[in-house]
Amino acid sequence: MQQAKTLNDIIELKQSHQLTDETVNIFYSQPPGMMIERIHRFFRIMHPHPQKMLIIGPVGAGKKSLLQYLIQSKFQNYHCLTVPLQNRLNPLDISQVDIIFCLLHILIDNLSKTQKRLDPGLLNNLYQNLHDDHLISLIHFKKSEAGDAEGTKLGFIQSFIHAIVEAISTTGREIRNHIRKSFEPRLRLILKNVQAFVDYSNHILKPEGRSLLIIFNDLGQFDQSAEIFFQNHLSITERINTHIIYTMPDFVRFSPFFQTICDRMDRIEYLRTSPVINHDQTPFEPGKQFIDHIISKRIDPRLIPEMMKEMIIMTSGGVLNDALYLTIETAICSLIDNTECEQLQQKAFESIKSQFIRNKLQQLSYQEFCLLKGLDLSKPSWTGNQDIQSLMRKNILIEYETDQCIWFDIHPLIKEYTGIKPMFEKE
């Protein structure tokens, strides 16, 4: 990804606005406040003592990018392994077996890249727990596909685990369920194998003064299925004795089991939305500057008239994904209206803004609309309220944070076009 120099470049961001390991140090903008420094200091202080951290924030707040930045710039004392689940597994059909094999796959691949020879005892134990002739036949695995390490137990283990993960990711439910039933009776033993490989990794890293840090970096991008993971599957990874970071979408906080999740964590950090309007409805300049900085890093400022950028920022309500959506869609609309234009056009922005408002309003059910009209935002006692969770998933009900206070509010566009006034604003 490069800074957009034309409107067509802006449109390209629709497919590539997610930062990568190569681009995060160039394009990442730190959120207001001390969150990054707090996380950095926490893991520096607690380096000798394995910790579990949960980072909570709304979908699209930048949790994944924040972790990429920490890995690249702050976690020098750690060897970080990210475990992406969303692009491997179906979040609505996920099991503990699936999660453990995804983790095991990444652990062993990482070790095999850095170590010429692995501990034979580790390999023997895992080989015994994995070997299943019926399953080998079911997923059409050929031992001859063991790659460079063909004929060795490491070659079999790597290739077989890869085949299992592929089968879980791509085959039908019947085969997935057969794989799960085959390994569920042995899951505790395989979990011991995972711990053994984690311990082995930490043993190798210790002379360098580093430790293993496992990061489940895309759980915060799960939609409703995030609740399934944290309610049913957190325990299987939480037992692993090493540093682990999880991400979680903020609506899960109002699930009845959230306190149980908190009890299992050593620390929780909140990546809340930075507002563009204060609690007293006056402009919040640091929040506006944060969104401005992100847009200006990714897009040549000459492409966006200053007044329009201000409108985009205010329309977004501080939600980063919304600001990028408005900018990209305005570029598309501008070029549709005039293929020769070199800046975002006001008429195009007004059209996209109207469409954006309609989309926001259409996401509201009648029940949610009625709830918003009578909602007391000063007393967020909403545990178990699925309508509240739905409004948070849609970034209609937003939790904001400044250095001065933390509060819930309704997206400013929803307030503007429905006339809803939150109860803390009513006289």
C-alpha cells in the first residue's frame, strides 16, 4: 500500500486499506491517550510471568493494526506468533479441536523454520497422538506429501496437521465433524503437546532474553460468533502457560458470561472510539486530528478539499471505518460524475452522505429505534440485552473516551436525522 496520489488510488484502498507488517510503521497513527505505552510497559514489567491480556474495542476500531504496530515497534523482548482464525475457520461452526490444530500448525511451522532439529521426544509424543489410519484415509492424506522432510516424523506431523487444518477449513460438515470426533477424546493429550512445544520455544528463546507471545489478532473482527468463541472455547487456549493476547468486539461485554472472561484475564485494555464531539457536544479537537492524521497519511491531502475533510470527519462520528468508507465512496462517485476530476467533489460527498445515513437508519429495527428513544445512557446496566449488543455491533451505540471521561452516546447522524436525544442530554 502506498499513499493515494489520485482518486483511482483512493478507490484501490477499498481492497487494501488493512495495514500489513510492511506498511504498519509507515501508515499507522497512534490513538489518543496512553494505551500503547500502557500495553508496552505491562508486558515489559511482566516479561518473566506469563500473562493473558484482552483488548476490547468496536469492530473497525483498529485492534489488529494496533497489535501489528506493537509487534513491529514495541515487543522486542517477545517472539510474537499471530494465530489468524477468521480466514481459516467458519466462525459459526468452530470447535476446540479446530482452534488447537490452527495453533499447533503455526507453532510447529515456526519452530521448523528456525530449528534444524527438533526434540525427538516432542515429535514422538505428538506423532502417537496424531496417527490415525482411518482419518488419514478420510482426508485423502498421502504420507508421500511430507515435503522436504519426507519420511521423517516431523515431515508427517507438519504435513498431516496442515491437511487437517485444510480439511477443517474447506470440506463439508460431515468430514469436519468426523475429524473433531476423532480428536476430541485425545484433546487433553494434544493440548499437553501444545504446551510442550510452547515450553520448548521459550527454552530456545530464553538465552536471547525473549519469550513467546501468542496473539489471537482477529477475534475482534468476529461478528455475533465472537460470543461463541469466548463462551465455549476460550478455556482451551487460556490453559496454555505462556503470554497470550486476545482481541474482542466490545458488544460481548454485555453478555451474561463477560465477568467469567474477566476472571480469566490478567489485564483488560479498552480501545474505545475517539470522539469528534465532546460529552457536552462541543468539538473535540484531538479526536478530529486523529482521524485527519489517518486520512492524510493514506491519501494526499491535495485530493480532499479541507472543508470536505472536516465534513467527512464529523459525519463519521469518530468511527475510523466510516471515515474511510465515506472517503472511498466519494472518490468513486466523483469519478462517475466526472472522469477527469482530480479532487473529491462536494456533490458526490452529499450523495454518499445521504446514502450513508439511509444505510445507518435501515440497520435499525423498530424495536431498536424505540429502545434508543428511551435509553438512559448515564446508567449502562445492559447485561444480557441483545438489542444493546446489536446497536453496538452496528456502531450506532458507541462508547467514547477522552482524557477527561468515558461515556456512551448515539452516533451523531442518527441523533441528527431522528431527533432522538439521549437521556443525559434531556433537560
